[in-house]
Amino acid sequence: MIDEFDDFSERAHIDSEEAPMGGGAVWSSDRQSGPSGQFEATLPAGLHISIGKAGIRTHSEKYGGFESTEPCLSFVKIEEDGAFFNSQLDGGAIRSLGYFLPPQAFESAGSVLQLINETAQNKPMVLLKGGAMIAATRLLCPLGDEFQGDVRTMLLQARVLELIALIGSTIEPGMDKSICPLSQRRARKARDYIEAHLDSQLELLVLARHCQVSERTLTHAFRATFDESVMHYVARRRMEQGAQNLQEGANIAAAAYSVGYTPNAFSAAFKKHFGMSPSHYNR
């Protein structure tokens, strides 16, 4: 899709793969270690969605860019062929996943992709943080070599579909248009605080004080916006983050402490949530 990046990938020892999807293309890149480097790329017209974990600086005069050493989730609508981006990647591990949809494919695109496309219209690159980005990092785990051919393509497509859904939920949290904007802002503020403090004591009173509202007001706003209670969201996200840490190689004790549990309490909560123990999940 981007010849300049393909050339750079070969020099920088980045393994890349691509698969068709809905008139566009799914792509994935991975390396455990390698050199730093700079490359220039010209993106084709269409919607570009990506999540990556690397030290990166990228910029376009027309579409902006970003600099990050943490996992980042972004999307941009390129209006015409030839958008020039200058990018610098640090040495070390790199993982990324993305989707490109050309303009002619939008007629048959689903409603969530249409929503993302409309959000990106005539705007610089959008960088997402908080819940959607954190939840999406699990999609960067490498696919095993046992998945090949059509099965591998299907798994890549499934990951991108989940990525699209997560972005859509961030753009339009909750489907009830009657929820007042102030309630939505309070709920998002609480959600972002939760995502940033999964390893801390997260009590309803603490969250309400952070949002400068009463516990009752926050409870109503959060459920109305996300169709889930505050503390149920906290428990679910802690288990999801703990599972992700296990996938990335953490032992049970480290995974437990990273989300505010003792190992014994984590194991009990994990089994209740996933229906299996952390040790079984690791196997």
C-alpha cells in the first residue's frame, strides 16, 4: 500500500502482512527488536485507521500527526492521493495493526465506518486516548504461526472489526440520544480516570469527588451513558487489563498488583469473570 514504508520495513527488519477486507485492506506489522530509522510515505485517498506500540514521530503539513512512546490509536481521512508524511521510528520492538478503506468502498461500508469517516472529514489526524485505546492494545498480540491461510486472514479481519467498534464506541458512547451532554461529559471523565488508575483503590466516592458531583449523580450519568454501573465497569476493566498483562508475559502476582488486587483475590475474581483460573488462562 505504501511503497516507501515497504522499503523501510525491509531495512529495519519489520515483518508485515496484508489481507483484503470490505474493499479495503487490513495490515499488520511486527518486530521484536531492530534499528531506528526515518522514512517518508505518501498515503492514498481514503480512511486510515491504526493502532501501534512503538516510539514514533509522524507529521504531515496538511493532516498533522503525533509523537508517542506509548500505545496509540489514530485515524485520519485523506482527501486526495499524495498526502505526504514524514515519520521516525525508534529502535526496539514494534507492533501495529490497521485498516485502509478507499473512497469508492464507502458506499457499502457499515454504519460505524460511516460514523468514523464523517468524524474525520476535513480534520487533522485524530489521536484517541483512554478506554478505547487501552482496550484495543490486546489486538496487538502477535498471531501464532499455527494460524495460516484463510484462518489467519479471518483473524486479522476480526481484530480490525473490533478496533473499528472500539473507535465507534468512543465517538458515540451510548446509543440514547436523550442523554444530556453534561451527563456524558461527567461519565467520560469518570471512565478516563478509571482507565488511568486501574491499579489504585477505585471507590465510587473517590470517582464522584474527582468529577465534582454526588455519588448518585455520577451513578445515574454513568449508567445512562455506558449502560453499565460504575463499579461493574471497574471490575470488568481490571479483569480485562489483568488478562492482557498475562498475555504479554506477566506472572499472576504481577498481573494482580497491576490492577489493584492481591494474587489470591485476583485469582478468585478472574475465575468468576472468565470462568477459568489465571494459570489455566496462561496455558
